[in-house]
Amino acid sequence: MTARLAAVAAPNASAARAGVRTAEAGGNAVDIALASMLVAMTTEPGIVSSMGSAFITVWAKGEDPVVIDGNVVMAGKGRPDSAFGGGLRDVTTTYGGGVSMKVGHGSVAVPGAWAGMGTAHERFGSLPFAEVLRPAIDQAREGFAVGQAGASYLALVGHDIYGWCPDSAARLVPDGVVVTAGQHVVDDELAQTYEHIAAAGWRDVYTGDLAQRLVADMDAHGGLVSSEDLATYEAQVRTPLRVGLEDWDLATNPPPSVGGPMLSLMLTALASRRRRDWSDIIEIQRAVLSYRRGVHDVSPDLEEAGWRALEQAQRYGLEGLPTSPNTAHVSVVDADGNGCAFTASAGYGSGAVVPGTGLQLNNSLGELELNRLGVHALAPGTPLASNMAPSVARTHDGRVLAIGSPGADRITTALMQVLNQGCLHGADLQEAIDAPRVHVKVGGALERTAQVDHESDPGIEVAVAASGLPSYDHGPRSMYFGGVGAAYLREDGELEAAADPRRDSTALVTPTSA
């Protein structure tokens, strides 16, 4: 198969190189994104794993865009009422200024990432799935150096989240000492698991040997995930939200995701204004995120609430609205004009590992910000809230942009600001990503509880003072504000990739077409 030209933005250098390797093998944008993310899931312990959520936005040339929704869902089908509320450990960390969460087997939601990746590959992939997995297999077996972002997070949570489970502790807290940046980690069990999936197929996670191992571990430790949960799980293929930004047509994650609708609300409000300065950004974030915290996140039906908010904002503007660091993102555009944006998350991590497999489990049922109605309050099978908003945009002259970010509730605000700079103001892609950021943190339903978190910048400080809101300066280029990655096909056919200096992100382009 002929090598393919592509631009790749990934969470670290190993993941980006896996994308290049896949492009050189002839893989298309989706193959490349999957291979890159699988290596990120291998080399970013504590940040992301394959046993969580995946949202994959694909816009193939000449086709309509789609979003493959591999979100986690509430577990517990077939479990007795007495099983709910158990298997949980309370953890409070200093991460992000203080985060409370629940970990343990009871915090594990039904994982959707493998179904999401498998569905995306079956629909759009060109290489065999085993070949897409090969870079991750090799990376797990050869080992990798722990990155700075992962090490910083593990330094804060390593003992509390990963120290209680022997399998996790052996990997991340060996001999009672949390791994540090640059430390070499090898995971033969994970390599063997990937090889098993390459041979048996991704559905083994849901109906095969791996499913049986996962459920047995849940049964032994008070977890909720059942055989029925896994066997009935299906990734959803959704029609994305579309947002017009000058000459750009942006496709992003639709309801029941929260991230896509909130990003759409912010961008639509920005595009309608003649001036778009820091004061506008703060005002729009405050309005949208106050609505989200006070109304949207406590709605029993997130899909209906998302569409209602979009309809009200379209009709009346922002006045019509009723008043997890641990994600990874890959962006890929190939020279044929195919775009793929892939965001994945395992929450803060449950600390649990499926014994003998190396598969780190999510703690999505223990992320309090995603479970506003209460822990274990949802009916089994209900999708959880998600901040993820992988997006692909096109113009009539052939430009293609794939973009996304990790960063919990800062995902939407980071993307809003980068897209504002790049699509509405015509800034260079890397300059748009490098620019300082703000995030309005809303502590409750009332707007007066808002605080402006920001990076150091004189213009932001003036706008914050004018807003009258309390503020917190995180210094320059803090990883708190996400890690935007973007891949871009220009109108002249040249490829470009840009990575965020706030994290260990890496941008690579395969040999140019010149």
C-alpha cells in the first residue's frame, strides 16, 4: 500500500510517531488517529486508557461528517439494588485547586472506547485492525518514558488512586514510590492483551475472554459492570452539530455530549459580535457555563436539554438560556482531505486494573462533576455527561482542520479561544494555540459564584478587572487550560500540524508533497 501524506497532532512524541508510522504503511486519517491514540493510551498512564470513553469525529472527503460516540454509560444491568452505592473509595486531591472524587471498582462505568474505535475502523479504516494496533503492542513491550504531564498528575494522586490496587501499584507506585518523569515503564501484560485483541477482535472486550475477566473482577470487589452491560453496549453513530464560523463549517460532538453543545453556544455567540475581545470571551463563557452548571448538568435527559439550549440560544441569543484533566486528544488530516479528531478519557482513573491484562479502568461513575444527580443515580445504560468536543471543519476552497483538546471542563473554553483566533481572526494555527487563555469557573447555579481563571497577560487582567469577578492567575501556559492539538490541510495542499506547549504534545507531518 502506498504511503500517505498526513499531519498529526498527538499527546506525546511516541503517539505522534505511531501516526507517522501508520501513514507510511498507507493508513488513512482514521487509521492514523486510532494508532496514535492507542499509543497514547499505552504511554499516558493516569491520563488516559482504553477502558474509558472515546468520541471520534470523522469528515471524509466527499461525505457528510459523523461522530462515533463511544461514551461510557451507567453500569449495573441485572445487578440487585443492594449492589449500588458500594465499591467506592473517597479521594480528595490538590489537583486543579482541589478535586474530590470516588475511585475503586464501584466507580467504573461501562467502557465504550473499544467499541468506538472498532466502529470507526469498520466504517472508515483502510488497514487491518491488527496493523493499527501494532505500534501500541510494540510500545508496551519495548517500554516508554513517563511524560512530564503524567508525572505531575501522578505526583498528586499516585498513592491515593493507584496505590491501593496491587496491579496498579506495581506499575505506577512500585515499592511505594510514585513513578517520575523520564522513568522507563514496560508493560508486557498490556502488550499481550493488545495482541489478544488483534487476533480475537475488539468485541472480545464485550463478549469474550476479556469481558469475563472484567466481570469477575467486578463481582469480587463490589463493582457494577455486568455481562449484560458489556454484551448490550454499542457505539452510536451520530450526526454532528454544525457551526458556521466565517467561511468555515465546523462539525462537533452533538447531544447527549455536553462539550459539543456548549462549544457551539460559545462560538455562535462570538461569531455574532463585531468585536471579540477578552471582555466578550469572559462574558460569553460566564453565561454559557452558568447555564450549564445550574440547569443543563442536572437535567435528567442530557440529549433533550442540549437540543433545547441550542434552539433557545439560536432564537433569543444567550439571554434565551435558562439560568477531568484526564483526557487525551489526537488530530489528523491527510493529503486526500480526510479529517479525524479523536478525544478519549478514563476520568481520573479508578485505580483498578483487570487482573492479568494491564487494562486500567475508568472512574467515570466517581467523577462528581459528571454525576450531578448523584453517584449511581442514573439508570443502567444511561450515557454520562461528557466535556469532549473533537471537531473537524472545512471551507469551500478545500481547507480542512481537525482540532480538539483534553482538559475536563476547560476543553470547550480552550477550543472556543483557539477557533476564535484561527477561524474568526485568521491567526496562524500555532500562534492561536500558543495564545493566553481564560476560563470562567462557575461554582453553582448563581452567576455571582463565578471566578475567572487565567494565564498571565495584561489584556486579560484589564478585562477581568472590568468584569468585577474574582480571578486566579495560573501563570504562563498552564496545563490546566488544556492541550489543544490541530492538523490542517491548507488551500495549496500543504499540510500543517500544531501542538500545545502546555503539555507534552507533539505535532508531526509526514514528508511534504513538494
